[in-house]
Amino acid sequence: MECPFCRPPKEQLLYEDSLIRILLDAYPASRGHLLVVPRRHVERWEDLRDDEKLALIRGMELAMEVLRETLKPDAFNVGMNLGKEAGQTVPHLHLHVIPRWRGDSKNPRGGVRKAVLDLEDENLSLKERWVRNRLKPEEVSRLREAFNRILGSG
């Protein structure tokens, strides 16, 4: 299997620089679910260089800023699945930035802990929700414009 993060589809790529890419998640847990991915193919956190670790954090902040501006979420879940036993399905390290809105989950309490506690997440239980959570092309364009505007002024 070719790594989907090493050569992401153009329509999923929102931003890239010399160290990271920011992508739309192909199976979004919520509308605007983004991934911050090191450009270099790395599977484990301990294999990242220090500059790549810092770039991932900067990318997370940038993704949150753009999402706040364009989609106006109330909160975020941010995290990584590091290893197959932790739920990692693509063997290329990536950080999830998941926008959340008041009322989008019947019981948001516990957030990312639900995976460890083996509780069902109603946002991920149905394939139809992944499709429904995908952004419209005009929303993706607004995200791209926001990345360019924010980066142009910084």
C-alpha cells in the first residue's frame, strides 16, 4: 500500500511547507477534521527530529486558527494514535485536529478517553457520518484562502 500521506490527493492538501502538510481527513470525525502530518515518512514519535516536532505543534496551532476563522467551532479534540494498538491505521505519524460544536455529541464527556475506555463514539459509528462530515468544495476553498491569508500576514 502506498502511503496516503506521502503523496496526498491534491483535493485533500490544504497547506504544506518544508516540514509538514495539513490535510483534510478522508474519514472525518467532524466537519473540518484536519491532519497535521510530517512530510518525511515517519511512523514513530521518537523518530521525529526536534524541528519536525515543533513544526507539528505549529501546524496544530495554524489548523486551529484557520478552523476558528472559517468554521467557528466551540472546541477541539487534538491527539495522535501512536501505534497499531492505539488505533493508528496509517503507519505515518499524524496529529488529528477535530473541531467540535456544542451539541454535536450526545455525551462529549471523556473526549479522547473514549477510545481507551472502549466506549462507542456516536460520531464515528456510521460510515454515512463520514460522508456527511466531509466539507463542501466552497468550504474547502475558504479553508485554503484562510491558510494563505494567515500565512501571508505572519
